[in-house]
Amino acid sequence: MRNLFLALLAVFLFSCGETSTTQEAKTERPTIKSAVKMTPIFHSAVVLEYDGKTIFIDPYDKPEKFDGFPAPDMVVITHTHGDHFSKDVLSDFNLSKAELFGPEAVIAEAGEFGFAKMTTLGNGDDVARGDISIEAVASYNLPKSESAPHPPGKFNGYVVELGDERYYFSGDTGPVDEMRKLEDIDFAFVCMNLPYTMTMEDAADAVLDFKPRVVYPFHYRNKDGTFMDTEQFAEMVTKGDKGIEVRVLDWYK
């Protein structure tokens, strides 16, 4: 009888341990494996590498910062200002196989750089190249004004879809409805600086509306050389929605 009791006790303890382990495994957050390599460069310049393709977003600062990458297959530019459409940087690249995507104001000034192809995108336009698609999203200052640094209808942000991942790049914008209404964004790169784009509070409020899976604050250097407090921005977003991951990086090394 004693041996039977000990055997039953052992089975009971083993079963409890097994159940506990199973429950822990179920609550562990799955690892997200991205098919895209994202490299921050400077200010709002980003390089995306996906399926053998290299995409430069608003390449800016020093040309040598791009030396470790293949010649671009695509260059995506939001607007004509020099910290986004840097002619000095573009003139250093081999663009003989690259397609440029930009608003009409950018395309009108880009003929000298030797792009293989140039595609104009207005607000709301989209194009696809295989399983890569690019959609132009309106970016402008609030309140709307034709005399603003970024007037309505002239410049773009973008949603770049690579396979099944969606990347939003704000360009220079206020907290506009077109951004707030975005859906299914995996990675968002959101500007904030004064007096040209928006405050941290406005940026956080907009992010809480469209709820990307991950948000990177970038383009956060103010006109006077000071910087927005991106840690404070992260706190505002996390307080509003703990499901949004905020990744704070130093974009001004």
C-alpha cells in the first residue's frame, strides 16, 4: 500500500510540473523574425534591404555613410528640402540601375543624377515592383497653408510594403488625418521638431491613433540645434498604449 501511495504521488507531482511548463510556454511572447534589414543612417535617412534589393529613404548627411551598402535599386524621397533631397549625397551614388520615387517637385530637379527610371507619386498614388509596393501619403503642416514650409498636396510620406511588412515614413508633416487613418503599419518612423513639423505631444497622439506595431521617433532636431526628448515621447506612447513598442535610437551620432 505504501509503495502504491508513493507511485501515485510521483505521477501527481510529475503531472503538475508538466502542466506548469506548458502554461509558461503558452504565455511566452513569440519571437518576431523580420525578412527586412533596416539600418538607420542619420536624421531621417534609412536603408532597407529586402530580397536582394536595396532601398534608400531620404539619403542625407555624408555620402560615406552609405559606403557599406550596394548601389541602390530604389531611392524614395519625400520632398525637396536639402535634409531629405540631398543633391551632394545623390551625386556620389551609382544610380545607373536605380529607380527614383518622389513627388513632382523632386522629380523635376532629379534629371541630373542619372537615375535609370524616375516615377512621380502624388498624394494617394501607389506603385508595385514585384512584392514591393510604395504608397504616397500626404504630409503637410497644420494648420493648412500654402505659405507653410510643407504646404498641402506638394510633398509625401510613404508606406513601403516589403512582402508582408509595412513601413511608414512620415517625411515632414504635422499630425494630419492621412497619418492618423493609416492601418496595419508594422514599423513607423515619425518626425517631431520645431518649428517645421510637430511637437512630441502631437506626434504621440497621432501614433496612438494609427497604432503601429513598432514606432521609431526620428527627425527630432529642432531649428535651434536642440533635440526633442525622445524618451519622454516613448513614455507618452507607452502610457497611452502598452501594445506599441517604442524604439529610441540616436539618429545624430
